Amino acid sequence: AQLADVISELIATGGLVPGEKLPPSRELATRLGINRNTISNAYEELAKAGRVRSHVGQGTFVSERAEPSTRMRWPVT
């Protein structure tokens, strides 16, 4: 839930913009040193909330209807 909150905040503040591709779950899990299932669960939670959209074989993208402002920038480290 914390990861989903961080990504949602990045979307809300413009750190992630509509149409931007999120890192693959395996890559992000390695970068953050957390379990891949944690990333997958966060992405699923964000998809249910309409913040991202996922396409098998293409990746996960910030939803076009997200309304960013400006503040933080991706990637989360």
C-alpha cells in the first residue's frame, strides 16, 4: 500500500505524467530491493483506482486522465 501511495503521489504531483511507462515490476523490485509481488500488488491497486493502465506484453502506463501538477520526478530511488 505504501508503494502505491508513493506512485499515486508522483502521478498527482506531476512526477509521473499521463502516458508515461512505469518500470517493469522485476526491474523496479531490483532497484528498490523489495519483492516483485509487492510491485505487482501496487500496480494492481493503482489500476483498480484508475491511476494506471496495464497491457500484457507492453507494460504499465500512467492513465491519461491523471491530473498532474509539478513537484517530484520519477524514478523513485
